[in-house]
Amino acid sequence: MSLLDSLRRPEYTGERRCWPCTAVNGFVVVVAAGILAILSFPVGVLALGVGAALVYLRGYVVPGTPEFAPRLVASLGVESLFPHADGGRTRRSDDLTDEAVDGEELVGVLFETGVVEEAPDGALELSEEFDESWEREMAALRDRSDDELAAVVADAAPFEAAGERAYGGLSIEGPTRAVWLSRVHGIADAAAVRALAEAGVPERYRAHATTPLRMFVETCPDCGGDVVETTKSNCCGGSGSVYESPDDEVLACESCGAVVYQFDEEVADGDEPESA
């Protein structure tokens, strides 16, 4: 591994760059370099160059930035300067279709086809067979490029669709609307559709099952890291992470920070669960 490779933090740079982190650290670097330049101009220039390089390679230079930067820009009221990667598009695969499916009916179908089963404590869980099938499908998609993955996701849609890389993720165009999916959601959802088909789930239910099924993911669809329950503020920079609601509870990858599933805050109040 080269020195540059050891410095890079891909979970906070490139298409996953945490822009609040970059902005805050860029400001810190400029101020620090300016102060040093007063004492010694060459030292100030050197500090500016090194600081800029670190922000470019790592996304930040101040330790702990991914935890505090999103909250800082939100408290300053400037979060609108850092738009979501999706350009404001909807983020759910089931929004690709206009056909509505009753939630209880969907759960019933997943039970009947052996996708989910009742756990000893009475909760729902994935069957071992479906879990293994889904994981195999996700593993097969991890090495695909974004362009290749977009084509796979479009092919998994229940109608003719087109996919392309856009806004740091995947844009899928359907007959009546378009959706934006993060890479991690694209892998999970396309793999889920394939595994659901193998399990014998009728086509009209597959897209609708993709989002709720992500609630059971334990391994990151994109990098294979462990998925844990956390908040948006602690996984800033991952695909699908956003900044205006930093305390929202999510399932996210410990390794790359990608948000796999978002718990709706109303669930705690006993309302019908929703997710993103």
C-alpha cells in the first residue's frame, strides 16, 4: 500500500464526499495557513498546500469532523448549500411503479413463499434460505461499476426501464417517473428482486418488498462490512446519508458509512412504519 493509499478515506471522498466536512475543514485550513503566513509566508503556503491535499484525499483534517460538521452546518442554517446527491428525487425502488400493494397482503405473500418467518420472540426474520440467496446476489453485484449496476437495477424493474449513473448514485427512469438510488440501495434492491424471483414471489410484489427487506440486512450490500443501528450524524459521507436530520435512526455500514435503511421517527410513537 502506498503512502497516498494509506491517507485516502474513500468513505468521505469522491462520490461519497461529505461536503459539510470539506467546507468546514477547508475554512480551518485557510484560517490556519493565513495565521502561519503572518509569521512565515513560506510556512503558510506549505500549510495551505498540505491541508488542501489532506482535505482532498481524506475529506477532512480535524479529527471527528464527520460527527460534528453536519450538525454544525445545520445549526448555522446553511444546510441548503449542501444539496443531497439525489438532486431531490425520490429514493425508493417501489416508487418506480404506480401499482399499490397492501402491506398486510405483502407480508402474507412473503410468509407463504418462505421469504420471512416468525422468530422465537414473535418478531419477523428472514428465512435462512432466502437470507443466503439474497447475500449471494448482493455479493455478485459488489464489483460491478456504477454504469453496470444501473443497467442491472433497470433490468430488475417490472417494466421497461433505463438506468444511468447520476448525482453520485443511480438514476432509474420508469414509464411515469424516475427515482434516484444510492449505490448501496441499488445493490440491495436489485439483488432482492432476483432472490425474490427465485423464491417464487409474484412479480407485482417484488419491488414493493425491497425497502422493508433492507431492515433485515446485516452485511453492507456495497462493501461487505457490518451493518449496525446508528444515526445519520455518525455515518455522514456514506451513500444515502443526509444532513438536515442528523439524529434520525438508521441502519448503516460501520466500514463505509453507507445508510442501508432509515427508521421513520413515527414508528416509536406507534404509527405505521415507513422507511427510506
